[in-house]
Amino acid sequence: MALSYDSLNENVKKCQYAVRGELYLRASELQKEGKKIIFTNVGNPHALGQKPLTFPRQVVALCQAPFLLDDPNVGMLFPADAIARAKHYLSLTSGGLGAYSDSRGLPGVRKEVAEFIERRDGYPSDPELIFLTDGASKGVMQILNCVIRGDGDGILVPVPQYPLYSATISLLGGSLVPYYLDESENWGLDVDNLRQSVAQARSQGITVKAMVIINPGNPTGQCLSEANLREILKFCYNEKLVLLGDEVYQQNIYQDERPFISSKKVLMDMGSPFSKEVQLVSFHTVSKGYWGECGQRGGYFEMTNIPPRVVEEIYKVASIALSPNVSAQIFMGLMVSPPKPGDISYDQFARESKGILESLRRRARIMTDGFNSCKNVVCNFTEGAMYSFPQIRLPPGAIQAAKQAGKVPDVFYCLKLLEATGISTVPGSGFGQKEGVFHLRTTILPAEEEMPEIMDSFKKFNDEFMTQYDNNFGYSRM
Amino acid sequence: MRRFLINQGKSLLDNTRRQHHTTRRFLSILPSTSAPVPVPSRAPLVSLSRFLSSTSKMAASDSASSLPVTIDSINPKVLKCEYAVRGEIVNIAQKLQDDLKSNKDAYPFDEIIYCNIGNPQSLGQLPIKFFREVLALCDHTSLLDESETHGLFSTDSIDRAWKILDQIPGRATGAYSHSQGIKGLRDTIAAGMEARDGFPVDPNDIFLTDGASPAIHMMLQLLLSSEKDGILCPIPQYPLYSASIALNGGSLVPYYLDEATGWGLEISDLKKQVEEARSKGIAVRALVVINPGNPTGQVLAEENQRDIVNFCKQEGLVLLADEVYQENVYVSDKKFHSFKKVARSLGYGEKDISLVSFQSISKGYYGECGKRGGYMEVTGFTSDVREQIYKLATVNLCSNISGQILASLVMSPPKPGDDSYDSYIAERDGILTSMARRAKTLEEALNNLEGVTCNRAEGAMYLFPRIDLPQKAIEAAETANTAPDAFYCKRLLNATGIVVVPGSGFGQVPGTWHFRCTILPQEEKIPDIVNRLTEFHKSFMDEFRN
């Protein structure tokens, strides 16, 4: 055989991505055997019954088949504003959906993104510094590829984190510098923790170059306060770090104390010297929010205070992949400039969007409370994003049993949960957690009608599991 | 206007900066015949300076070197890699295009004609109607519940949309799919490949990707650990390979295609290159073959393909078969045979040869570049290696669903008897015969130019003529600190508005000069392009003839 496992790129072998790892593979096997599986392993709303918003699908369908626009009967199937918008986006392309666009994305769409950012933050945004990508993940990979030179370069990553970051840093041969979020403070971020992590990394000879924040958090869901963001930006200024702001869940906010505020806005609010010197790359997507259009693969990043020559290099690397897919670029345009009051499609669009967001808010509550009613389970409230990350206090007996089975304790628990209930989750070890503390990540995405049954099913399994392995204590928050 | 002047000023600064590096850069992309091209350990070359017309206050100045991300502190592999297809000359063309809008009279042409990139639909080629009907129905599924839909869509497109949606869990085209792509679509593609080759395909060997390029990246990332790992690449090659090898820190081991024999491949040359690389401590991991070729357009003879397969087996190389132009064959004496078919016909099975075959929806007669769809078929790897490929695919979750659907349509188009069959065939054949005509017309025109020889385009979408540049021209190029072929191409652009890519972007035998031109401008425009090119060439030769 020409290629042996041994000769493969070590970085590839080292990298892990638990979201579609062991649990998911086992769940898929069981599904093939006919078992009903509830996939809560990935933030994939449409796979769990959430319907796509009507208006963008109408617009993109017309863009796919522009000959429809020439048909006199098109108005019977599509509202006038969808027709107008399709014509608008087609005019921004040079040959429709089937032509490579500018490698940075269609200029017209990037302009719409810039206008959205301006409206959101109150500060100007330059379309030339906005690059559209095949999903935010691709953008993250491109930026990290630019920053990481070798294992001497460290990237500060929250623990727990969305494992795209650990996987990509691994693949690129860089070093992950963890900073721990504090579960007892609702997954808050303590700047002292940050300082400690940086100091430790530097003592090992690592040059810490960037800091990742995920706001709202994944898997943890916490929304950063303005004060927190200021602290972080000051920290980056002092420590000379580029801030990578993963803001893909900015539309998913389930409490009112801490609305979403972008890193860019806070940075600009801080004024000189911060606003002129702190380097920032912000990421967004069409996959989350109330759109949930994961399968389109649409995203963007906006660069702030990145030198022009570096921007050119990033552009150059983007050009090797030719262009992001044009359909998703149009979805992005529609997301940042949705129907307005007065538009024919506005009422339906507003109704659909509101319906989704309000339901997500309710499900966030149902799930948190459901977990907290279980024996040995403690769960912070999902302030934002799409996940619940309950802490499972595994009794020593369970940890023993896991060891004997050759499994990490939370993997052991999640596999048992899967086999008993069909609920497919991701063990906390896939995201990182404090030593000896176990979690699992599930999404809040199952249909609202099915939630009570799912939570009952979980509680039954959990409480039986705990009773089976428990020695002398039981703990429940409610 | 102000933006243009600012750009001019910035261009001037850029040119000054570039002058230090251009000569070094074009020398570096020319691999010597005697040694592989390793990753240099010295300071990286400054890449082509593509200048953005940014007037933003947000953009930081280069002089703030205390910032964490500066040109001096970024990944040197990024600085090293090049991609000429959308490189310097295209940037110049775009600036000209911008200026044309307000300064029509300043130029001897009305428009820029982009012949630099295989992007058919940007030059007026229409998509296949049936394909787009199906995609539209899959995008907006409630159309399938409306009675009016039957008046606007063909019956078979409606049937196909239903069939595809039934293969997608929950009919959710907006959901992430399986990381290898939707199973039902892989089944369809597998069946299409079986019908094409006559050999079985396991749908689990197929990975659907956002175009063929990400699949190629994935394989190269897997194969390359360091500069001690080499990949055999044809010279001239499509520069995705050289760029990706550079980004992954590997070594490009060149093998030269022979222009004199229609860009033929000599096994003896392959062997020589492998041995030289190995003698320098490089482990040669894979052989890239592009068939039909890009930029060279040759379609390999089946016998040649058998030699290649045998060679890979003997030398323990993974065969990376870039077959994205498989539907673009213009000559009756050549036919496309997939490497899978050739390998299996030789009796080589799963245990005998590691083969990865790449296909795309961007080329052929469908030309759906902007949709980003493609796949690779991965055969002949042990399961532990396969798991790593799968793992890499999961990190990006999945490729875009619309592109996946289109890939399945390309591999199973309308059949005789289907409602759309006749119109589909008319569209397909119309495009392909037109491409063949354009290929011939341009080839003949190029061969009529003084000092120019051009092999025929047997397939793909390009012509790659060789120009015998007069010594005076070469000297003028040197004075202008430009590679001679880039010098010619820039002159061509400024005189005619036609954008082509200098041969140095693809690699060529040192001392020879080429450019790559697509055959894609609409047929009505071809006579004008020929005239302008001919006129320009004559005056260029008049100016520089020895």
C-alpha cells in the first residue's frame, strides 16, 4: 500500500473534532440499525424541524433559475419584493450564481454587510475589509493560518470552547493557550485568569499572538457584558494580541440583562489609542441566529486595524480557493438587509423570525430547568447561542466503570445516555473542561412540542444511572 | 477619479517595492530540471502586491510594527505561496476596467475581456436549464405544493426534485449534511461513475466538497508533514498545486510535459525526477496528473495512463487524478478514460493502488463555478488512513448542499425519454461544439502569429501558446523588471483589453515563454479578439524584432 498511517501528517493525526466524533459515529450506527436518534450534537436547526425563512428561499430560487423572471406568470408564485430582490442580487453578480465572484465575495454584498455593521454599531465599516467565506469556519481557518507560524505561536482559547479552534490550531501546528471560564460565575471571564494563562505560556517560550472570544459562547452560552469586553480589549492592547471575535450567535440572545454588543463597537467606543491600534477580526454566519441556514455555508469576517499588506496576503490565499459560493453570498446579503416594514413580505418575515426566536428563548429555559431537576446535574442558564452545557456530577462508581470500559467518564455517560434514550450529545471533554469536572453539550433545538418528552427521557435515564452508581449523595439544584 | 489617482500613487509605491522581488519570484517558480523545488529556509519573498483601493481609516499603517499581526509576523508559508490565475495581471486589468467607466477615450478598446480564468458563465455561457430548475425547487420546496409550478417547471425537474428531497432527512436543504455529503446523492454519483467506467463504486468512498480545490487541499494536507515530503507535479501545472504544497510546507517535485510531443508525459522523466528527489532525502508521496491537462489541454492516451498507473504502483505513490475537465474533449482521436477505469482494467484493486480522483461542477458543459461543487473518490487506503480523511472533512462539517445536489445532477443528467432530454442535449452539445470551434479558431490564429507555436487544445478550456520572444523584448522586460512573458501579457492587455496569464504562473522549461488564454469568450467575440491579438502581436514584433 502506497500510504501508511505512519507517514501521514502528524498534525492531522493529532487534531480532534468531537462534534462529529465518537458519539456521533455511534449514534449514526444505531440509527442505521433502526433506532430513533435525536441528534443534539450539532447546532443544526433545520435538521430538527425548524423551517427555513420563506423570503430568502424565494429570492435564491429565482436567482437559481433566472429564466423564471422572464415568465409572465412568475408573479403567481413569488411576491413582487422577492422578484425585485432577485433581480437586484443577480445584477450584483457577473454571470449569476454559476460564475466565480471576486475572491473576497461580491462587492455589492460586502457593501450591504458594511452597511449592516454600521447600522448595528454606529461606526463606519469598510467593505474592502470584509471577506465573505464558505461558512465562518473557513474564515477562522484562513485567519489562524495567517497568524500561526509554528508551535512557538500560541492562541488563547476559552475552555470550554467550540473545537473548531483546537482542531485548527492542531492542524496548523500552533499552540493552544487555554483560559478557563468560571462555571460558578455563569461562565464568566476573569482577566486574572487570562493574565495567568499568558504568563504561563510565555514562560514556556510561547509567543501568544491572538485571543479567541466566542460571544455569545459555545458551548457555554454566556453573553459578555460591555465591561467585560472593554477589559478584554484593554488586555489585548496591553499584551499585543489580535482579538478574534466569534460572534456567530449574535442573534441568539435569551435574556435582557446583557444584549449583544459587538467587539467592534466597544473597541470604537473606547477611542484612541485602542480604537486605532487593537487588531480585531470579527466573524459572522448565516448558519445560526434565527436563519439556521447551515447547509448554505455562508459567512464573513471583518478586519479592523490589520495592515494593508497583510490584508493583501489574506486576499491572495482566498484567491487560491477562487471564490465563496455565490448562493450563500446572497443569503448573507438578505440576512444583513432583510425585509423592512412596508415591504410586501415584511409581515410574514417578522412573524417567522419572531416565532423562532421566542421559541428558542422558551426552549433555553425548559432545558435549563429540566437539567437542574435531575439528580447530580447542575446547569447554568443558556443566556445565548444554541446549547445547554450541564455539569454531570459523576459518582466515583461511574468513573470507575468508565475506566474499566476504557472510556473517558463523560464519554461513558453519553454513550449510555445514547443507548438508553437515543439522545445524541457531545461529551464535555470534546470542548475542554476543568480536570475532574464533567459535562455534556446538547442543543436547545429539538422541537418545542418534543422537549418535555426528551427532558423526561433524560431525567429517567440520569436518575437511574446516578442511583446505580451513586454511593452516598445526591444533589440537585431544584 | 480621486480614487484612481490615489491608486496610481499607491501603485507607484508598490512597483518600487515589487522591483526588488519580481525577478526573484519568477526565477523561483521555474523549477530547475535537475532539482526539486524545496521550501526555501531563507526569508520569504514578498508576494505580488495586489493593492486594494481602500481609503478606510480602519486599515492600519504598515509602520505600526508593534502590532501582533504585521507582514513580518505572519505565517511565512502564506507569503511564499503564489496563484497567478488571479494575480498581478488581473489586478491591473481590474484597475483598467474601473477607469474605463469614466475614461473611455483614453483606451484603444471598449472593454476588458477576461481570458485568464475558466469561468464560463461570467462570459455569457448559460447554465443548463434542467439543473437550475431542480436546484430552484430544492431551494424553495413549497413550490412543489403549488399547482402553478407545473406551468413553469418541466415535469422531470419536479420529479427529480422530489427524488432528491426524499434523500435528505426532513427535506431540510438548509441543514448540515453528513460530512461526506448526503448519502442518496453519493449513491447517484456512484451510479453515474459506474455507468461511465464499467467498474463498481462504493458511495462511502465519495467525499462531496465545495469544488474540487478543497478536496485537493485536504489530500495534500494529509500527505505533507514537512519539506521532506514531495508531490510530483506536471510542469506546466495548474497553480493550485504549487500554492497548496507551499501552504502545507511540502516540496514540489516537478516532471516536465513535452511540448514537442503534444505535452506528452515520459515515464523515464518521472523516474528520473523521483530518483533525484529521493537522493536529496525527499519522500515522494504522490503523483498529480491533470487529465485533460490544465493549462496544456492534452488528453492522455490510454497507454500512457496505464504506464502512469504501473509507475505509481511500482514506486508506492498515491495517484492524484485531477479529472475536472473530463467532459471537455474536442478531438475525435482522443477519448477521456478515468484513471479508475484504467487501474481496474489493469486488474488493480483496492489493495493494489491508492488512487484519488477529483471531479468538479465548475467545468464541462455545465460551468457552474460559483456554486462550488465537486467530489473526490478515495480508493486503496487502509481504514486508519480513511478515518483521518473523514476526520478532516468533519472539521468543516459539510460542503454546501446546493453544490452537492448539482454534483449529483451532473453525474446523472436527463436520459432519453425524459421530458427535458432533448433540450438538455441541445444545450450540452451546443456548448461543447462551440467550445471545440473556439478552440480550433484560436489555436489557428495563434499559430499564424510570427514566432508563436500553439499545441491544439485536445480538451479542457485553455490554449497555451509558446512565443519565441526576440532578444530585444527580453531585454526590455528585464529593464522593466518583469518576466518576459508577463511583459508581453501586460503589453497585450494595455493594447487590446485582453487578459491572459503569463506562462511563468504555471511553470515552463526555463528560457521558454508562454501564456494561457481561455477559449471561453462568446463565439461572436472571437473574430474581434483574433483581429486585435493579431494586430497587437504584429506591432509588438515590429517593435522588438531582432
